[in-house]
Amino acid sequence: MEASAIGAIAQRLSRVTPFYYGWVIVVIAGLANASRVSSAVEVSSVFVPALTEEYGWSKTVIASGTTIGGIGVMLAGPFVGRILDRYGSRAVVPIGATLTGLGCFVLAGVTVAPMFIVVYAFVRLSGQAFVQFPNQVTVAKWFSRRRGRASALLVGLGATGLITAPVAVTAIIGRYGMGEAWVALGVLAIVLGVVPTLVLGARRPEDLGLLPDGDEAPPEDANGQAPGGVEPDDWTLSEAVRTPTLWWVAISGGLYSLSSTGVGFHQLAYYVEQGISRGTAAAVVSTFAIGLTTGGITWGMLADRVSVRALITLGYALATGLMLALLGADTPPEAFAISFASGLLVGGALSLPTLLCANYFGRGNLGAISGILQMTRGVSLGSGPVVAALIYDFTGGYARAFMTFAVLCAVAFVMMLFARRPVRRLSPAEAVG
């Protein structure tokens, strides 16, 4: 790809920075992820009690926007993944952040349920499919041996928005109203999500004359050529989708995402119904984000030393018990502890499946292959809140919803036991070479 296409500023900076330019990529990706908090259920959940009180909307109606947005994420996953492999995050993230911000500005004036559902679905799609997902793939492409540490930093930076936004949004709603809160989220999305990636982003290290992790160039081959950007162990999308492993990872991740998102969207309303004040419940949601930050860093660091598959499997097992523990949480100490622990597990689930795909299938077509994960995750991200809302509306409580989620996490745990490293069948040409 031409230097002009990847950004002259990034080209120059990569030559003068005293450290590997991949860490710059991680920082701008983390800022962009922090900017898209309006599309996260942990933040949208803060609006649920206010929307119910002011307009009388049911929880199912409010959660419908998340569901439709999740369907959009599912459909966009393979498409966005192919764009990432070909053009990089600079072609996707600034557009996604801009659309997220504009959607928030529109939500500031929405008072009709159907309009809210459509616009929030748009925000959800933009933030998840065009900001968060591309950044996860991009960071994985820039690193190999230090992929876990880079992912840890990415999750840590991205979670800063989740830590501060619930309390800040609650305060803005209480003092000024929901409209002003949506405007603040829109400004955040555009300021942090557009310019840094547009100016400093690059598709992969090879485009700037670098190698993953900042390693020195390997020796030239017999023809005097250095190895190209596609590694010998890179799988194509068609090869990857024919392996059971990819589907074990994708479907188990989808089941866990459905469960964690269902809880995340309703947690503030649940704790309020349990007798905890709204201000304290908002602080509990922020504690979830602190746990997510801690978990993202911890799981990421472990991923460079321990089997990524083992880490994912352990996370799903712990999530099963945590869903059941949530049933008895009716005091602030219990709520804070469970919320923090939930965040720890989600922090790993955000990045570990992508790292596992990079380890199993290589970097060359990681965007397209991870797009399959995004398909199942998109359905789950949209379904979780509605599943919990429907069960709540029919039963008058969250108990059966949380028990259902515990079962799904247990199934995800079992599925990951089968997700072993696949063996690639070489073509005749590759076998001879």
C-alpha cells in the first residue's frame, strides 16, 4: 500500500519514536474504544430507570434498540473484517465514531419509543461494529509475542470510559436531563474517536516498514527477498470456517456475551429493585468497569504466558457461579463485589477470543476470520437485554433470567473444552514448497 494511503504523519512518526510504533496504535485504539461508551450496555443501562419514569416505556421496549443494533453488528461483522484486512482501521473507526456521535445528538431530542429504538440501534451498530471490533483486530495484527500485553493495555484504556461514564451520566441526568447526557456522550465519541485514528493509524506494521513487536528484520531468502506481510501459517477464511474449532469459539463466546450483556443492561435497574439507591447502583456499575479494566490487564498479561483457551474456559466456568450468586445480591457490599467480579470476567472475554484466533489462524486474514466471531457476538449482544426483559415482563423479576444465563455460561464452558488448535491441511503446492 502507498505511503500516502496509510498517512504521512504515521510514516514519519514510526521512524522517530524511540519505541515500537505499535504502542501508539494501542493508545489511539484505546482512546477510540473509550469514546464509544454510549453504545455499551453498562452506560445505556443508566438511562433505563429515567426512560421508564419519564415516558412509561417497558424494559422490553427500551432493550429493543440493543437487539436491533446487535443484528446489525452480526450482519456487519464479515464485511468490516474484510475491510480491516485490506485497508485497516483508518477506513472504519473514524466513520464509526462520527456516526456514534451523531446518533447521540439525535437521541437528545427523541421522545417517541419507535424513534428511540431505531436511533439507539444505529448507535449500537456504529460503536460496536465500526469502533470496538476494528480496534481489537488491529492491535492483534501489530503484535505477536506481546499480543497479550498489548491487548491488556487496549482494554485498560478503553475501560476508562466505562469507569467514569455511568456516574457522570447519572449526575448529568439528575441535574440537567437525559438530553444533555446524550449530547455529552456524542461529543466524547467525536473528539476521541475520529482524529487520533485518522491521523496516526496504520493497517499493520509491514505497511510502515516494521515487523510485529518491533522485531528486527529476518534474513533474506534464497532469492534475496525479505519475507512478505503474509505469514506462512496464515489461514484463509474458507479454511478457518471449515474447522470445528472456529465454531466452538464463536458459539461459546456468543452464549457468554448473551448472558453478560443481559446482566449488564439490567444491572442498575435490578439493584434499584433490590433496595439499593440509584446513586449507589450507578457506582456499582462503575465498579463493574473497574473490574473490566483490572480483568483486561490481568487476562491479557496471562495470555502471553498461559494457554489462551484455558483462560477462556476458566472464565466461562467462573461466570456460571457468578450468575447464580447474583440472585442473592441485595446489599451494597454484595453488589459491589459481584459487579467487580463480573467486570473481571468480561475484561478477558472482550479480547481473549480474538487473541485465540490470531494464535490459531495467523494475522493475515484475522479481520475476516474474527468477523465470524463478531457475527455470533452481535446476535448475543442484542439478544441478552431483550431475553432478560421478556422474562422480567412475564415473571415480574430477574431470577429466572439470571438462572437461564448461568446455564448458558455452563454450556459455553463445555464447548470451549473442545476448541483445540486445528491442524491446517496444506495444498499440494504448499506441501511441495
